[in-house]
Amino acid sequence: MTITLDPDYRPTEDEEFMNPRMREHFRQKLLKWKAELLRESDQTLEHMQKESLAEPDIADRATLESDRSLELRTRDRERKLIAKIDAALKRIDDGTYGYCEETHEPIAIRRLEARPIATLSLEAQERHERMERTQRDD
């Protein structure tokens, strides 16, 4: 079943949670985000292939190496983000998207709009972060 969304559609708390339109909205949002990340990754690869580390000036070479290292770290974070996006798309397909992994309660629409890869409700996320801080302080 193909669902066509109105371009102005925004999920609300008033409608049935994770109805087909809402799921399609988040699917499209995640796919668009993934496409942007992949496009940026391709641009980085092209840029790195064109760029030469054979700079004669040692300071220029050091700057280039530093920039390249930063770019690679950024791309690594984006690679991990793409894996999270893929996992969210899988959850949409299996019907678990939008539900907290700990409490199994719905995650607030506003949270999903801001962070569509969220797997925990705000309360569960805060609890998780408090536990991490407590364990780090020990």
C-alpha cells in the first residue's frame, strides 16, 4: 500500500500514534537524511582523491593532514549515524518504530521530529544519562 503525503503534513499528538501516514512521514524524513549524509560522504571522497598530501611546505602539509583527520572522524560519525537510520527504518517496517525500547510506551512526536533515530523516551533517556554519570563518577 503506497501512501502519498501532503507536503505540509506534520504529525500531531492528536492523531493515532504511528498510523500509516505518520510512519510514512518518518520513513521519508529518515531516507532524506540518509541521502544527504551519503551525498556528503561522496563529496568528501572526491575531495580527498583530488587533494594531495605532497605539499612542499611542512606547515601546509600539517594543516592538510589535520583537516583530513577531522573530515575522516566526521565521516566515521556519519557512518554510525547511517547505521542508526537504517535501524530506525527497519523498526518502521517491523512496527516498533516510535516506541521506547525500555518502557514500550510511545516516544513523543516532538522528540521524534527532533531526533528521528531516538529509541528511548525523553524520561528513559534522562534516566539512562543519569546512570551513566553516576557510574562515571564512581
